[in-house]
Amino acid sequence: MTGSAFAESYVMITHTQGTDPFWPVVERGGRDAAEAIGADFEYLFAPSGDMADMARLIESAAANQPDGIVVSLPDAAALGPAIKAAVDSGIPVITINSGLEHYQEVGALMHIGQPERAAGVAAGERAELEGASKALCLNHEAFNAQLVDRCEGYFEALGQDLNMIDVSNDVAQIKTRTAAALQADPEIDALLAVGPHVCEAAADAVEEVGVGVNLACFDLTPGVINLIKEGRVAFTIDQQQYLQGYLPLVVMHLYNTNAHMLPGANIPSGPGFVDATNAEEVEAQAGVTR
């Protein structure tokens, strides 16, 4: 733990299989914050995407007694015991991205991220205004409750029953499964892709099938920005994931050096809309800090 002669050390552990372009932006935020506060920083993820492997990473990190652990929490049942053990050993933990509903039960100090169901509702309200009548949600991580929240919120706003498929995390499979779903049900006129790589693959599937749909997405990459500018994507929800990497290290630093100073509430990083009206403005940030 921190001593007068040593830099603080923080570990960030997130769920990903290394294929999602979202997470490098989170990592960049963490590294930039660590540099700003003069702390050591390690970013970890389980390439398998398996929750048991992620839990082992948390246990291994805790064994080294860092000054804090930042962790995403897509599955509280699978990851909770490892996080609770870290907290019980005296390590402060902040959850990011996923886990808003469960951060307290695992002993985390607070949560930084987007309220996912509310973001889904916002996407659904907008899709309805743009004429969506029968929708489909494309989920690339079926185990991730927060992504399900996005889909459920979207359909709640549309006033439709949940219609969600698992498209996997592989872009080739995402395209294939999306195209098959569109061909199987020609009445689908709206898609929600809950990740940026899903968005890009879904856009290719829509073009391949040759149908007109309202394609709405989550998060930003240069590819998603280009699709918006080309008119192939109606809008994307921006949760500002750079903040999810940057802010927890700053908060943890203040907690450790200022008598357990904490914000008075969780910090929501989104949602916001990026569409044709502001795509060029944020284009330079996509995949870097947005």
C-alpha cells in the first residue's frame, strides 16, 4: 500500500475478449490519469472473456495489495466474491461501466458509468420518433446484464416486447446473424447495436440484405462516425468511456490522500447523442477519448 517513499499503484480490470474497440479508450483514460497523479498503473483483461478468468485476475491483483482496484462488474454473482475479498483485505474498489445496481453489495466505494437502462430508453424514444415500428436488439455479450438493460430500455420506450438475439463478439458472426434475422423477418425496420463493432458489422449486414432500417448504436469509433456521416447509422449513444478510465483513478487518489474524500454520489458518464448534427465535431476524438 502507499507509503511516503513509494508511488501509489492502481490496477484496472475489465471484461473484454480484446476484440471490442471500446476498451482501449478506457485504458487510455486510466493511463493518462495515472500519469497525472504520478501513480503506477496496470490494465488487465481476460482474453477468454470468461468471468471465472476475470475473477482470478481480481484475486491475483488483490494479492499484491495495490492502493486501489478499478473493475467493471458485468456479472456480480461471478465476480462478487473476488471483489469482496479484495475489499475485506483493505483495498478500496471502484466499479466502472457495468455494475451500477450491484456495486454496493460487492463493497465498492462508488460507481462511474452510464445508467444503461436509461440510455436504452433514450435510444428507444428517439427511434420511435424516427418511425421505428418493429425492432431487434443485437447483443454481443449475452452474459452482460448491463447490455440486456440497454435492450430492455429500448423496447420499453418503443412499447414493444423484448426482441433480442445473441450475435457473439466475432464481427463475422455478427454480420451473418444480423443478416439472417433481417431475412427471416422482413417487418424489422429498426436495429439497436449495443456495441460499436456490432454497429459496424450490422451496417454491413443491412447493406448486404438491401433493406431500409433505423440503425441505432452505442459508443464511438471512427467507423461508427463514418457510418453516421454516410447516413447509414441514425445515431449512437456516447457514454464517454474515457471518463470511465480517467475519473476512478483521480477519485481513488483523493480517497487515499485526503482522509477518504469521495464525491457525494455516483458519477454518470452518459448518455449523450452523436448524430449527423455533431458527428464532425467529435470525429477527431472517436476511438481516442470518446
